Amino acid sequence: MCGHIGVFRTKYNVNTAKHQDIFGTMLFTDFLRGQDSTGVAIVHSSTIAAGGELKEHTYKKALGSPDYMQLAGYAKCMSFNRPVVMLGHNRAATRGSVTDINAHPFTAGKIILAHNGTLTNKAQLPDHAMCDTDSEVVANMLNTMTPEEVMNQMEGAWALVWWNTEDKTLNFLRNAARTFYYTTIEEGSTLMWASNDSMLRWGAEHNKTKLDGEDVKNYGATYLTEVNSLYTFSEGSTEPEITKLTMKEKPRYSYDHHRQKYQQSTNNRKKSENAKASEDTKEKLINTILGGMLGKQIPFKQTACHQTNSSDMRHMCVIGKLIQEYSQRIFPEFSHISVGVSGVSKLSLREVSAKHDTIWLGTLKRFSIAGNTRRINLFFGDISPFPNFNVKAEIDFLSEEEALPKKLEVVKGPGGVYIPCTDYKIMSSCGCTRCNKEITLDMAEDLMWVDGEYPVCKSCKIKDLSGMSGEDASVLKLIQYHH
């Protein structure tokens, strides 16, 4: 947020000191709107009446107005006897660094410009790369283009004040994103302007001056400029020539486009969250199951072996996989997960190689879960051949209660993910979403889950599908598949 203030005089030899005091009051107070830089442009006349030679003097610094007004450069600005225009600006930096050069006003050929606001399309404006600030770009554009052409290229927020040295006019132009007020004093002979009307009232009241006109509170009248309207004041007159400029309609994305992009983003986020929750559930189940297997003997089938990086040639690494029946008993709900087994043996390479496809018993020492629960690695200590292994031996081994850990009670839940029975009971406690029928554990395989949390019993699922067209039924099946 920056701040405009200024005074425009038509009588050059009257009340100069008072007008300079009013200008100084507003410039000092406008520090509240911009504390990074302060700048002043003075247009002064060589004669006491309009029509004489006009000269311009600009002084700006990367200082707040209280410090800026103590400088000799500001004192020089206030030393001219016949000021016509006193244009002030307080900058709150948004585009460009805080330097003396980037302070306002900017001079570009015939244009001396101050800008309040921020443009959002600086990179699309002509010669933007040559300027550090969007405001300087606008000054350059006004020097070669009409105000209407410039207005139609700007996007963002802007209230502009500029002096045209060629036709000797003061100009105001703003859009709806910024306010701009003006008023007159001394029976219309002097014009004042500011970004907000309270600044005008304070500048006049503090210097014992009354604004022309009267409002409902007898404070004097202030005028808000119209949006996209050019206010032009010629030398010697405080009556504006108001020109309504035409803002061309710019192409915009449709609401449907934004809604679709938002919905797509939301769906992707939900899929990611559901996938994360699914992986967390799987990892929790795996940890629970495998935690009960530590220290127990587990049978696996050797598929390969190699020598370890040990000075003892007798240490071998045996690689294999759990026997199918045992794997299915322990990990029925994770049948898509591959299981890798490695173990250290004190057998010779010849002995181990000779036992290819042998069934071994290994004591589980530790385990790890890798690849987002897609692979389980089991690490064994001492291993030994499974004596006389055959189908009967496998059945006998699996029938021993101590040979297998106690299975976690799980059932199929939303998305086909197995969840603890306790969680299932909580989620289905209100019954079928359609008919309110009680949902039991034995119904888990046939349930359809709507939105990943509302169960629909088998009977209602069939009714829903039978009452739909082919396309709608396919959609419902797809929902069932994902939930």
C-alpha cells in the first residue's frame, strides 16, 4: 500500500507558504501508508500567471517521510516561489528493491508519474525487463501510448497520478482496486488530492483551512474519482475534464474449468491419503504378526546360496522363500507381498549347494518391511535341514499350536484392505446404509463400502445394481472396487 498526496495551484503568487505547509502535513502523515521511500516532484512557473515557462524538479529518497523532510533536498523543493504542482508519494515496496532510484515519482520523457498499487502482469508489459518496478514500466508506456491503451494492458491494482510536461496537464486514473480523492480550497483556486479523504481533511484542518463545499457534517466536500475514468486538469483550472475510458473484456477461464481442476486436485489428494492409510494398516498387521514369530523356527525352501564377505570360508548366506502352505497360513491377506529369506549357515559351500531345493528350518531373529509393504525380508540365525520333509511332515508341523503365532483377528474392509475386527465393528455399528440391517463379521466379504466408510449389505447392493442402466451399474461396481 502506497500513498498519493498533492496540491495543484492556479494562482501562483497567493498563499504559497500555506500551500507548502498543507503539502508538508499530508506528506508527513502519509508515512502511515508507505514507509520505504518518499518522493516529491515540483512544477514551478517563471511567471505569476498561467502560460509562462514551467520547469520541473524531482527529489526522492529511500527514506520514510519524517527523515526525508529533514534533508536539504526537500528544503530546496519547498524553496520555489511559484509552485504550480506539488506532487508527493510515500512508497510501500511490493515490486523491486528499496532504493532511491525505485522511489516515486518516475520520469519518462514527457511523463512524471506516481503509482499506488501492484500490477500482477509486469512480465507481460512492454520493456518490462529494463525496469525493476512495475511503476516505472507504466511511466514508459504512458510516454508512448494513450491512457486507454495503457489501462487495457495493466492487470492488478493501480491509482495513477501524472504530470504531462508536453500539454501541461495533471491527470488522475484508477481502477476499482484502489481509491483516490480530490477536493478544492480557497473558492476553487487550489486543488488537493490524496489516496484517502481523511488525509485531505487533516491537511486542511491542521493548517486552519476549510475545504470548499459542504457535506452532511459540514466538513467540506471531497470527491472520489470514478473507476476507469481519466481526470485531466489543465494549467490554470481546477475543473476536471472527465473522459470515460473503455476497458476491453479480457478472456478468462470458465468457472467449470476451475471447478474441474479443483475436483481433480481433491480426488488426487484423497487417493493419496487412502493409499497412505492402507499402507499404514498393512504395516501394522505385518508387524503384529511377525512380532509373534521372533525366536521361533520357520520352514523355508532354499533357492540360492553364496559366500559371505567373511574370512571364515564356512559361513554361507542361504536365500530362499517360505514354503507356500506356511506363507498362506501366516499371510493370507498379504498374498501379493513377496517374502525374501536369508540366513547364515556354518555348512560348507559344497554341502549347501548340494542341498538346493532343500527345506530348512530357521530361527527368526529380525525382520524388515520395504517398498511400502510390498516386500517383507526375514532374517534367520542358525538354520538346519528339515528332516524327512514331505507333505505329511508339513501338515504335522503346521498342526502344532506352538509352531504358528496367534493370528491377528482381521476381516476385509473398505478398499479390500484387511482391518482389525474391532475397527470393522465400529465402522459397521449403524448397520447397512440402505436398509439398516445389522452388519456381522461373516458378511465382510460381500459388503460394498460407499465413500470408503458406509457399508451396504449384499441384498441392497444387488438391488442397486439391478435398478441401474449398464453405464450406472459399471460406475457403482467401480465405486465398490475402490471402496
